[in-house]
Amino acid sequence: MNARERTIVLACDGYRLPAIVHEPGARKATIGVVVVVGGPQYRIGSHRQFLLLARELAASGIPVLRFDYRGMGDADGAFGGFEAVGPDIEAAVDGLMASCPELDGVVLWGLCDAASAALFYAPDDARIHGLVLLNPWVRTEAGGARTVVRHYYRRRVISLDFWKKLIQGGVNPVRVLRGFADLLRKARTTEDASEALPDRMAQALSRFHGSVLLGLSGNDLTADEFRDTVAGSSRWQAVVSAPHVTRVDFPEANHTFSRQEWRAQVARCTADWILGGLGSVGRRASAGSQHPAVSPR
């Protein structure tokens, strides 16, 4: 299948945002994908992930648009943070729908704080039929500190390399203890849950009634914090166990899916989920080394 890639320019509050539309050569799906950029990145992504994802999806018959926020990459304007990119996402959805008028709706695909940005935007746009949320960013100062204590330091304590470095003088024990004590102090900080990012995200997810594909890496502190947030919140447990949410675990993958095999797993899961009708009720999957298969809970 010969997919077509072309550049368009999106208009957003008087600024110009460059975008690439990937149009399948045949067998187009009725749902397209807008790749929402996360972190200090632009439309290509870490390890060219967004480019490769778009090409893989287009090869499967799914139209894709990837773009730059205001103030990022080649776009005009100033970047206001991931919670301020609603107008940028709206412009991208407008651009994909105009470029591919056969589409019935759009899936927003986001990694890290792009997943959070997509989640905040989706409930208020009826054109959004689905969300792909990979390692969503739910960071708070206390939550981040607890995650590092529970997961990072626990792994270090049982690491043979850590003890070798400590014995050989490669690790400053005073600095390690001071850092650990500072994290413990932050971890005990009391936050107003109603104002914290995790609670606002749970509210947004409860308002979104389209399909959701939630993907979590096994070797990632951001994913660890998300899992800890869900485990400690009855509200989160309720929204992620809703029938329209499908979860996929990538046990070996890191935060940005830096290996080709991990990127391929994500692309295949995304394509299968969209072409299969945006998931099945009450399903959960674990990504294997080649082709992750969705299996019932």
C-alpha cells in the first residue's frame, strides 16, 4: 500500500503550525489519528517514534496527522505548557478532518504529558472517538517523591552494581542519604487532592465516553507513579476499570519505547485496536516480544 505524506499548515489563534498528513493509499479507516506531542519534543518524536508510528498506521489503512504545538519545533508562537494546548489540538483535529473528509472521527494518541493533554481536551469535542494514553503524566511533587522511594531506591538497594560502586567508592553515601531524606520529606507532603493533576485527570476521564487504550511500560517511573496513583484512589480504580477502557502492558519497555521492537508493539496494538472497532469491553493485554494479543481479564 503506497501511503501519501504531505505537509499542511494549521491555523491556531493567529499562529501557523506545521503538520504532516499521512494518507493511506487504499482501504482507509473511518477513524483517523492525531499524534499529540509530549515533553520538549516536536512532530518526529524521540527515536523518530511519531514518524514511524504514523507510517505504520498509514500502511494499515489509518490516516494520521502529526504536528507541532505553538512554540515547539517549527511552529510560531510560545509554548504555554501541556495544559494550554487545547487550541492546538483542536486545530490539528480540524486539519485531519478537512484533509480526510471520509473520516467519522479521530483518535488522539499521546505519550506522557501528551496523554494528559489529550485527556483534558477529549471530553469537549464530539469528534474524538478514542484516546491512546501511554504512560500518562500524573506527576505531583509528593507523588513523584513516593514513586522514586518505592521503585527507584528499592531497585538500587537490591542491585549488585550499586553495592559494588558503594564499596569501591563510586557512590557518595552521604549524598545518597541526603537525597533519600529529602525525598521522604517531599513524599509526606499533604496536597489538596481536588486541585492536584491526578484528580483533575480522573475527572476528565470520567467525562469521556469514547474508547480508551491505556498503555503502561514496565520500566518507567512515570508509569510507576500512574500505577501507584490508581492503586491509592478508588476514583481512579473506577474509571480505568470502565468497560470502554482497554489496558495494555509493555513489561520490558522504557518510557519512550526506545527499542524498535517496543515501538512496533505500540504501533501494532494501536492499529489492531482501531481496526478492531476501538477495543472490546473489559479487555486487557500484555505485549509480548512480537505481536501482543488482547485477552480477557
